[in-house]
Amino acid sequence: MEEQQETSFEHEILLPLIDRSISFLNDDLGINVSSDAIDIISPKKVELKKNTAMIGTGGSVQVLITMGYDDELLDKVVASFLEGEEVEEDELEEIQESVSCEVVNTIVGNALKNPLDGTTLGISPPILIYEAKSLFRQKSSQIATATIKTEFGEMLLTAVGPKESFSKTLNLRNYKMLNILVVDDSLIIRKNIKKYITSLGHSIVGEAKNGTQAIEFCKELKPDLITMDITMPDMDGITAVKHIREFDKDVNIIMVTSHGQEEMVVMSLKSGAQGYLLKPINEEKLAHSIGNIYEEYAQDTDDELLDDDLIDD
């Protein structure tokens, strides 16, 4: 059941975003907000809108914020920015992306304060979440979401942050987005994994198509986590793991594998990998694999979509 009582997290983060969003829509863009009754809920999972921009805060309090639009509302927002200026059809998608990022950057930058000392929170450059469908509440995090209704459709605001940052004592812990290196010789697999990583709120620092590149990029980019395909040309994933462990003992590695590769998974784990991800890959499986390694990212819900364990204990 979704919680509807107002928490400190909602008070410090989501309410200022709601107030600034309504003001921006009404006063800056001339778009009327049709309902003053905005429910704030704390769901376990949020279904994102197709047109969604994401931004993060930095410093002592790290929060992930998404802002999504219905199609008609986004068209109206873009038209307000263009102020009657005509654009070519092939430029429209780029302009929509630019406007989406500019709006979330403006609203978040002007709305949020650090609950510890009242200073303005630093923000990361906004990005578009391509094809992302959902965000999950993890055990050490909390989600607050609100829908703002206008005459042209809805704006969905979502904030994800660590529980401890907004407890009564504000006892902060080291909650951060993971920097992830994606390694796979398949462009489609890399694209899908990157999509799921972004949807889960983490950062992609690079991608490689074989073990040799993985070693080079690991040295250069110093990721927190690597997703590593087992079967690749030039150098396979198991060999790459062995080489990486020679110079980096800390990076966590999840092997990407298929049914029938049990022996290779065992070899990977013995070589220094921490877990595995079974194809076909989806967002729930990736979240589960990350949560098995990082307790703070463990899922808050039972995952019914996961396959049975590939390897028996």
C-alpha cells in the first residue's frame, strides 16, 4: 500500500519542487495548472513518462530528480520557449530535448536547499532518460512523487534519495550513484544495459566491446562496477577479469551470461567477479544483481521476474 503521509523528505525536496513547478508553468510559460489538490505519494515503483528529464544533486545530500511530461504538455512548453519562432521538422526532437533539460535545470536549481545548512544544492547537468519505464525504491532509499495537472496534460515529478539524509537526526551515510562500465560485444545488449542503468539512477562512465578494451577503460575510468559479458572476441570476459584483478582489487564485476554457461560463471567468480546477470536481461534482473553486491541498492520488493538461480549453493 502506498504511503501518503508527508515526510521530512517530501517537505524538504518535493514540496519546493511542486511550488516552483507550478509557478514556472503559470507565471513563466502561461500554462494554467488545473488542480491545486496535488497528492504526494511514496510508491515502491514509479512508472515514468516517455518524455522524462533527470537531474541529480551533489555534495552532502545526493538526490535523483525526474520530471516527465505528457506529449501535449511538452509541445506547449516547447512552443512557449520558441515564442512563435518556426523550426524545421528535423530540429524539433533536439529542441524538445533541450527544453526538457532546461526546464528541470531551472526548476531544481531555484527550488532546492540543503536541509543541513540551508545552502543551495549543487546540481549535475540534466540528461534525457531514453525509453526508461520505471524507477524502483531500494531498501536504503525513499521515493516521493507528485502529479501536476494542467490544461494540456500532466507533469510527473519524482525524487529519490537516501532515507538517512532526511531522518530527524540527519545522520548522513555515503549514498551515491554508481559509475558503471558496460562491456559486451553486442551493440544491442550494451544499449539495453545502459538504458536500465540510467533508469536505476546510476551513471555510465564508458562502454567496451571486448576484454582488451575493458582492461584499458577500467584503468582510465576507474568505475565502481563493471558488467562483463563472458563470450567476446579478442579477449573473453573471464580473462579480462583476471587481468583487472592484477591492478584493481576494489572494482565490482557482474558477469553477463546465458543458460548453459554455468561452468564459465563458476570460473568467473573464482577469478574475482562478484555476481552474474542472466540473459535475457531486464531492469529487474540488473537491479537484483546490483543489490546482491551493494546492500544499499537492494530492492525493497520481491522480484518475481527473476530466473531461478543459475548456480546452486
